[in-house]
Amino acid sequence: MEAKKEKEMVVNGVNVGQLFGTIDQIKIQPDIAEFKFRATNEWVSGTHSRATVKDFYGALREDDSRRPVVFDLDEPPILLGQDQGTNPVEYLLVALSGCLTTSLVAHASAKGIKIRKVQSRYEGDIDLRGFLGISEDVPVGYQRIRVFFKIDADLSDEEKQELVRTAQKYSPVFNTITKSAPVSVLWEK
Amino acid sequence: MEAKKEKEMVVNGVNVGQLFGTIDQIKIQPDIAEFKFRATNEWVSGTHSRATVKDFYGALREDDSRRPVVFDLDEPPILLGQDQGTNPVEYLLVALSGCLTTSLVAHASAKGIKIRKVQSRYEGDIDLRGFLGISEDVPVGYQRIRVFFKIDADLSDEEKQELVRTAQKYSPVFNTITKSAPVSVLWEK
């Protein structure tokens, strides 16, 4: 009986009981929902740098319990690098991919929709004349990004399309990219 | 003499000769500058997914020569995950960190400015009431991101500030986030 109860509360690996409990808590005390995420970066050489992710702030406290995770960033030789890591604009697609996927699965789980498989692919266009300062008319960032989802679940086409719309609506990375966010860059002595 | 010549062409590990050669080529044939970057993602369970980066298109050809790099994305337990990877909004900061750093170093190198050290840190604010659908008034994405740079180089304060401004101006990830980019999300049968 206890096992059955637990099974009912977890959908697609998402603890829906915890999810609804969190939502109830936040409605009473909204500042629980304020999170700060962080990274640091140290330049190595040329186009190679190394980023570290460890602590964050959320639910009214600092969390320093995670082990640090280190990411190498570099460019392929054609872009002046030595391929010591994935490049920054590729990391942006990685971020978008995880965020849309989590958003899709979390919101489906909250509705009790069972999902067997979610696959997606990402492609973004960049014209390097922006980065290289060759043309002021060319956007420096991604001109557009295309995403394609495949979902394996007992759902109609319309229901799958609705899931993909929901994923976009609630994905923090999708919304940061499509609606923009202010970034202040300061220099410290 | 040959060694000296080579040394003069590489500044901060950036092959400035190759950089200027690329700029000259692009001025003659602008479509060399059109790049497409890609990622794929496969959901694992709950908030855990796995992204892969491998091929890209650029300089008029497909490049499939790199080995695939796999990234795990998950959430900490407080955000319904099991800490099987860094979370998507943290990956966004990783992307931003590498891009601003590379932009800073590449543009400094093109001007012949020698740099000893570049360190930076990133913090972004997210109110989860957006993701959780508790409030329509709260932005779903980052509300703001703060970046702090430390640069070790024989430069005046004004010159360091100018470098940080240049880094922002030419960074593709910075410009994608601050100016937004359209993302089309389609569902495939």
C-alpha cells in the first residue's frame, strides 16, 4: 500500500507530491521562489576558458553542498581554437535543450501524463561577420534557433503539440533567449 | 627567425594572423561566415536529460570531425531533481562566461594587447513562480544577470573598462541574451 502510494505520487520520475507541496508553500511565502544561480570562469589560453558551477541560493538559503562541476569551453581550429571544449554558443543550445525538456516533462507530470521518450534537436544560425566586427548590420548573436521535438506517449497529435507549447511557455532558458534579459557587466580592480 | 615570426602572429594564444586572414576572406566571400551550431537532447528521467554536441556547419561545409561531447542536465533535490548534472539555467551562465571571455581575449589579441589573466563570475536571478505557473506577472526567464570581470594586464583602468565593453559588443551569447533571438519549436511525428 505504501509502495502504491509512492508510485502514484511520482510521474515520469518527477515527484509530483513534492511539486504541489512546493507550489503551496510558495503561495504562502513567495520569497521561497527567489533563486540565484552562479558560475565562475577562468581564461586558459586563446579561445579556451574553464567555467565552474557549484553553489546557488534558493528557498531562503545558500546551498554549497554540491561538488563543483568544471566545463571546458573552446573553439574548433577553424574558429581559432584547439578544440579543448564545446564552444559557448553550443553550450547555449545545451542549456535550451535541457530546459525545454525539463519544462515539458515537469508540466506533463503535474497533469498526470505518462511519457515514454522525449528527444529533441537544436540548430542555430550565426553570421560571424557580427562577432568579427565586419558588418554592423549583422546581428552578433543567434539570428534564429530551430528546435524539433519527438515525443513517445499515448497522446493525440494535438495533445503533443499542446505539451510542446507548454514547454516553451514555462522554460526559463527559452524565455531568457526569446524575451531577452538585462546583463550588467562590471569590471573589478 | 621563423620562430620569431610565428611568435609575433600569436597573441594570448590567439593566432592573429589566421584571424586577420579569415576577416579578409569573409570580406571577399561573406557566406564563409554563415555558421550553424547544433545539439541533440534525450530525456533520461524526471528532470534529468542528456545533451550531445558534435557536428556543425561553417565555412561552406559540414564539419563532422569532432568527437561527440555529452552533457548531463538535472536539478538539485530542492528543485525536484537528483543532482545528476548541472541545471539548464546554470549552463546558460557557463555559455555566457566562455563567450564574454573569448570575445574579450580575441579582440584584445587583434589589437596586440597582451593579457596575463582573466577571471569572471556570474549571478542570475530567477523567480520560480514563473516556471511553476503561480504568477503570470513574474518573468519566466532570468530577471537579470550580473557579471564581474578581473583582468591582469599592463593596462589602465580605462583600457580595462574598454576591453570589457568590447567583449560585450562582440559576444554572440551576450547579444543573444540581451537582444533576444527567435526560437521556433516544432513537433515531429
